[in-house]
Amino acid sequence: MTHIYFKGGPGPGLNQLNQPYCVARDSNSKTLYISEGGTNNRIMVYEFNASSGTILVGGQGVGTNSTQLNTPMGLYFDSLSNSLIIANCYANNIVRSRLNTSNWELVVGNINGSYGYTSSELWYPQDVTLDPMGNIYVADTGNQRIQFFSVGQSNGITVAGITGTTGNTSTLLKSPYGVTLDNQLNLYVSDSANHRIQKFQRY
């Protein structure tokens, strides 16, 4: 059976969405978390079967302060820290928003929103996922790579692709958009502009 939760959009209301990009779910509470771009630039929280939601973070206009987002895309619900990890795409960083706050804290990337190519910088990150140890994998789309950040580290290691290089060989990516892991921690990448899914052995 199909259930439509949200049909009031597009708009800024609590029962509306504008360009929703990604959904994360808390499997225990069945709460949904939704990233919105468009003019809303916020993360919405919808309790199970709710017809309207609440704003977790954002909705304060486009910006780089800790209550603003700039085109949030990929989401990962981290049950261990009771927080959301957000690919804050056009701010060129990954941020964490804890569920009892209305702001975020920087995880990786530049806090001022600037992009870059070094091991500690990102360029239009589209997606993010964590492994059970809390290590972070980022689809660093503008840099044509997947970056791996060990727990608590701000300098990453490129585990797929080559920084700034596009191609269609088995070692290159072209606009990687999505990342996920299987239970053996093999990495799957949505290699968008190459129209394929790439699998990389556990790092």
C-alpha cells in the first residue's frame, strides 16, 4: 500500500517540501529526516505517520553560519550519537546536527563554505555514509573522488577516483553522486555521468 505523507508543497510550510533530495530513517522510531534544497535549505523531521513536520536545522536562508545550510543533499542517521550527518553540498562541507539542537557542527571541509582540492577540503559533496566504527565516506563530486575520513580526523584519504580527473576506466569516476556500504564494508558508488555503479573492495 502506498502512503503519501507530504502533499502540501512546494513551499516553506511545515506540511510542504521544496526540492527534497534525500531521506534518512530512524528504524527504531520510524522517524523520517528529509533534506531540502530549493528555497528552503533545511532538514525536516517527520514523526511516523505525521502530516506535518518540524525543522531540525536550516530554514534560515542560504548561508554558512551554524543555523544555515546551502543545498543540503545526502543524509546519514547516526544512531550512536543521535544525530544526522549532512552533505552540505554548496557549502562544501559535511556537518553534524544533533537531534536536540537547531544548529550544526563541522565534521570535514571548510567552515566558510569555500571549496578546495586538498585532503581536508571538499567540492560539492553530494552524499555521505558511515561505517560501524564511525569512519566517514564522502562522495566528493566536484573533485571526482570518494574521500575516507577516519573517526575524528579532518584529513581524508582518497579511496576511489583520482582528484580532479574524470574518466570511465575502473579506477576513475565522473560525477560520483551516491555512496553506500555493504555488511563487508565494500563500497558502492553511483558513478553518475558514467551511467554505472562501481564496487570497490573494503578499504
